[in-house]
Amino acid sequence: MKFTYAEYESMLRTLKEDYEFISFSKAKFSKAKMQRKILLRHDIDQSIEKTERMGEIEASLGISSTYFLLFRSPFYNMFSYDEDRVIKKLIEQNHYIGLHFDYTGYTFKNFSQLSHQVMIEAEFIQRYYNVKVDAVSFHRPFDVEHFRKLELGSYPHAYESVFMDEFKYYSDSTGRWRFGTPLESEAYRNRENLQILIHPIWWNENESTPLDTINNFRKDYNNRLEKYLQSELKGFWDSLKQKNQ
């Protein structure tokens, strides 16, 4: 399967024929039996901008997925003008917003202290965007089995037993399908519940290798930074030009 937007749309169209796309909250708290359900999830590690196209494709098919946002990221600021616009657009398209929690920035001795920090970030996002944080995913969890034991009250998290045991997990980490391609899997043939993790950074208009995708992201990131610097420091650059004349 090529990591292109056309292939992504085709995959979703096929899945939609036999499945219902649901939220993590519904999967955990609904009393109905989970049959032919999909948890479609996006962990936004590097680029909010690339989520925009994914959200448009899903919305055009009547699909709602969950976008997990890093509160603190070295690559983006969810509260900046450009990123804020994309997030609000996702909300308007009826997508779910989740917290992608990076625990490495905190010191904690137990799950209670970790949960407290999760609540602070989740509640801030809820107040700012006036939307419920549907669930939490952990950025690069050191031990998935360890996190199975964690309870976050009203916030489901992606590594709870209910999601790991009752949904077959597939991920496009590093630009390749881990555990096989969903549509070619035995779980899909048997119409089992699926949890599909998509990282928008790996998907493009045209086919690209993972290395080329990262290099293109690096170029775009540097160009965007240069643009911001030119804009924010215009007076500084102008003064330098005057001194050199």
C-alpha cells in the first residue's frame, strides 16, 4: 500500500463498507457489544499542518477520527495562529480531540502523580478549545504493558486493556505498516474490531520513501522558520541594511 492521500481515502472507503468508526470514549463506556468497530487515531508528533488533508478526507466520507495533540512539542505550537486554525477546523468537522501526553517532561514516582499532570494538560486544552478531550495517548510509551494498569478516570487512554485486547492494533510508525496492512490482515477478513494508528507526517500527495518524506519535512520546517524570522525581525533586518549602505 502506498502512503498517498488517494490510497488513504481508498482504504477508508473500503473499511466504511463493513465498519463503524467510533471514539475511544464510546468504545470504553458504551454498554453495547463492540462488533465491527474501528478506532481511527492520529498521534501528531511533528506536524499539525499535515493533519488538515487527513481531516478533510475523513470528513468527506462522514468519518470522525481522534487527533491526539502534543501539549509541548519541539516542532509545533498548537496555540499559534496557523496550528490553531487547523485544530479548530478539525473540531468543526466533528473529529475528536485527544491529548498526546509526553511524560518525559515530568518527574513522577507513581501513577497518581502522572495522572495529575495528564489532567492539567487535558483540562487546559478543553478550556481553550471548548471541546471535551476524548482520550489520551502516550508519546513513546516505555512499556505498553506497564501502562495497561493506569486509570485516568473520565479519560480513556489508548493502552488500556479494553483497547489492546478487543481491538487489533495496526500502526504506520516509521512510514511502514507495523503488524501488516489493515486490509490484508486476518483480523479484517474476520471483521474483528480494529485500532488503526496513523501518523500524518508519513502521508503525501505522491508516493515518497520515508527518508524523502523526512527530508521534505525538514526543508518545509526550515523554510517556515525562515519566513517567521523574516517577518518578526523585519525591523532588525532593515536596520542592518541601512547601516551597510
